[in-house]
Amino acid sequence: MGKAYINNIEVQFEPGEMILDAASKVHVKIPTLCKHPDLVPSAGCGICVVKIEGSHKMLRACSTKIEDGMRIITHDPEIIEIRRTVVELILSDHPNDCLICGRNNNCELQQIAADFGIREESFEKIVRDIPHDPSTGTITLEPSKCIKCGRCIDVCQNIQNVWALSFLERGVNTRMAPAGDIQLKDSPCVRCGQCSAHCPTGAIFEYDHTRKVWDELQNPDTYCIVQIAPSVRVALGEGFGYPAGKNLNKKIYAALRRLGFNTVFDTNFSADVTIMEEASEFVARFVHKKSVLPLITTCCPSWVDFMEKFHADMIPHFSSAKSPQEMMSVLCKTYYADKQNLDPAKIRVISIMPCTAKKYEISRTEEMYASGYQNTDFVLTTRELIRMINQAGIDFALLEDEEPDHLMGDYSGAGTIFGTTGGVMEAALRTAHHYVTGEKLENVEFENVRGLDGVKETSIDIKGTIIKIAVAHGLGNVEYVLNKVKQAKEKGDELPYHFIEVMACPGGCIGGGGQPYGVTDKIRKARAEGLYSEDQNSKVRCSHENPYIQQLYKEFLGEPLSEKAHQLLHTKYVPRPEYRK
């Protein structure tokens, strides 16, 4: 540990630590717009400048390593004036339409301008008229609001390995745009929304469906069913002052009823259905040799999109099981409609998801219309639901807890942990163990697949049968896993894995592109702990033991992988070679 002084306060630091991070240890906040904890510092904005005693230079705290014996000044009149000037220069190239911006009241630039008390324009406006791009129907680009911090490009290229965004032109004309200056829908974009999650302003935000959902809720001829994804329950509270990871599912059920939904279901239930199908599919491949290994999970639509574009040769390895969202929606318009004597043509299913790509998934292929209608009608992100609750004047914190509707609202702990990286794998192993052995699993926790390591490789022993598994999250980590599989196949070597889970977003759905802004690994861990805690306290912790799942198969589906299950709960994939890099 080294020792230095920040504003005369002693601080100890690890070798290689940046001044910005060391300052936070002694509760000194250095402002910045370009730095994000997930990303390598670019020193792009220049707001974080500090002084070092004995030097005439101004150094950028985000990219300058702290050294032993340094005496650092982070705030004095000169530094504050320089920072104010930098902010004013940024604002000279930024539109003044905060009231109609997708990030109004939740914008880092807006906040920092308020902190510096900027009340007038000091420089001539040079805002360019660059058209917005809503072409994907999942995220919207507003390039005129870009401050050139580079966060979106960094996460798209270096964390997600998609390379859909880049900087075009130079100097004052520099702008963020899809590579090749094409529409985003024609780029390699996989709609993960990590660009929007990391953007500090309103240059990138989710495509809003709240008005359409309000229209459906106010239509007397429609019957509105809503479902909430596992990770929403541990993130939505951040929009109402709760700490990250606080499980508020029962308050969310109450809020959804206040909004006017006729039936409130929980996607955790259909996560249990997904496990029934996916675990059965794995056993069919692993034990009965009915198809190729490894089996790769397909719950994540961004990952599916990525695979179809860049790794279409792996399609035979993909599970044909639909995502929990789609399974719930098709069951709403078939099973539930039959049970309640409802006209499926009048049912509208709205999903609350942590993910912008779920907006894309609902219109993917004809299998998403297996009910005879579009299975999922609209998708709202966690952020959109927060806005709707506020619009409705609901005092969220004072709501009494309520239960979901029971036919497809009750779930196991396995369904809950779907929301975090490793959760799908752990849930599937719990049920696969039962299918292989016919016995009840005493210890249902598989600790080796948990945590935020980009790739987790391990194996489990099921009564002498070794299953080799891998879990990857963040698309940039997937290449390592896939390349090991491809190399083994080319050489005729033993497969490195039998079962692979992939989630596109860092941390899995808890870090999805539609979750509340400001996510860091600390927040991801807190959200994951909230899910594991609910699983730990659940009476039923395995999907196949959920009595409502058993009833569903007995009354309607027959058994996993049945003809009816395949018709309603499974899908296909299509190579998209035009996107290959």
C-alpha cells in the first residue's frame, strides 16, 4: 500500500490506482462525465482535472495513477473555474430541450450543470441538426445530445464486441453514429441497450412504449395481463429511493393492479417452465444422445441475435426453448384464456423487463405467434415502469404488499435466480439432476456458477457422471467459450463443455440495458444477492417441484418436449450472414 494526501487528508492506495478512485476512499467526489466504473478511462471530458503540489500541470484524475507521497488538490477556485468552463463548452454544443428529453431529471450533464450553478450561456451555440434514429424499435439514438464521451462506443466495441457504434468525422463535427453512417437497424447492433445504460445524457435511451400501454389499459374492450421478470424486483426500487437489491416484488404487484392491469403474473413462473423444457432438452442430448453437445441456453434475445449474426454455425447447439417472457405470453393466450374463458384476441400481454432487446424479441419469427396472435404485445423496461408509476400518482413506498394471481404467478427459487449470471445454469442443473437420477437433490446450490467473473468454467458430478459447464456474461467474453468448442470439434478432441449459459449483459439481466441508470459491479452484486436471498427463503427451490408447473403439464402440455410443448414453447433460429464481421 502506498500513502498520499488528497486535500491534506491521508489516503492509502493500491499500486496502479487512479487519483479519482483513491479520492473516493476519503469521500472526496471529483466530477467527471466520461468515466464509468465499467470502462477504461479515456480522459475525454477534462472535468476531473486536479493539481499536484510541486507541478504546474493540471492532471486528469481518472487516468493519472496516484503515487507515493503525492499531495493532491482536487478543489480550489482555479480548478472550479476550469471545470465550469469545460461544462459551458460542452453545453454550447448541446440542445436546450431538457423538458422533452428521455433523460430529463436523470442526466449526468444536467446534474453537473446544476452543481456548477450554470444559469446562462457563455459561448455561442453550435448545435448540429442531426436526425434521431429510432429504427430498431428498441433503443433510440439522439446524436445531437451526444457529448463525445465515448462511453457507448467503448461498451459496444470492447465489452460487447458488437462494433455497431463509432465516431464519425473530426473536430467540432465529430459525432456518434452506427459504423458506416447507416441506420442502427442495419448495423450489427444486437439491441442489448448497454450503450443506453452507459450513456450519461439523452443521446441514447430506450424506445418508449408507455403511451401504447396506457391506451390498452384504458380500452374497455381489452383484457390486460402483465408479467414481471426476475431481476425487475431487485432494481425497480432504486427509482423510489430504495437500496439496490431490495426485493419489492409484492409492492410491484400492488402497483401494477393500481395501474389497471386485470391479471398480474410473474415471469419467474415461466422461468420454471423454461427449465422444464431446457433441462429435458439437455438430458435428451447428454444421456440419450439425441442431438449435438454442448447445449447452449437461449433465454437472452441479444445473445440469440449475436449468435445468428456472427456464429450461425453454432445454431445446432442452441436450445430451442423460448425465453420465459415468450413462454408466459403464449400460455396467457392459450392455457389461461381456456381456463378463464377469455377471448385471446382481446388479451394484451405486457412484459416488464430489464432488457431493451425484449422489445425486439416479441416480433422475431412466426413462432412468437404460436398462440394464433402476437404472444407478447408490448414490452416495458424497468425504467418505463418507474415512469408509469410516477405518472399515475402512486406513492410506491406506502403500498401494501400484494400477491400475484396464482395460476401462473407462483414460482420456485430456481425461477428467481434466472435474473443473474449463472442463474439459468444453476436452475437447470437442479432439475437435470432429478431427471438423471430420479432423486431429490439435497444441496441445490451450485456456488461455482455464481459471481461476476466474465467466464466461469467448472464441472459437477451427478452420481459418477461428470457434466462440464461454462457460464459467460458480457458478449465480449463469449468468443473464448465458443472458440474452445470450435477448436475441439475441428481437432476431434473431447468437448470442453456439455452445457453453456450465455447472457449478453454484464451480470446478466440484473445489469440489463433497461434497468435503472448508474449500474456498477457493486450494484450488480447487490441485485444478485437480492435474488439469491429470495431463492434461499423459498419453500420450493426446484422448478419441477412447483405444484402449479405440475398442474400445467398435467392439464395442458402433457410432458416436457411433447408435441404441444414444441408447438407453443420452442422456436427456430436463422443465420444472418450479412452481419458477419
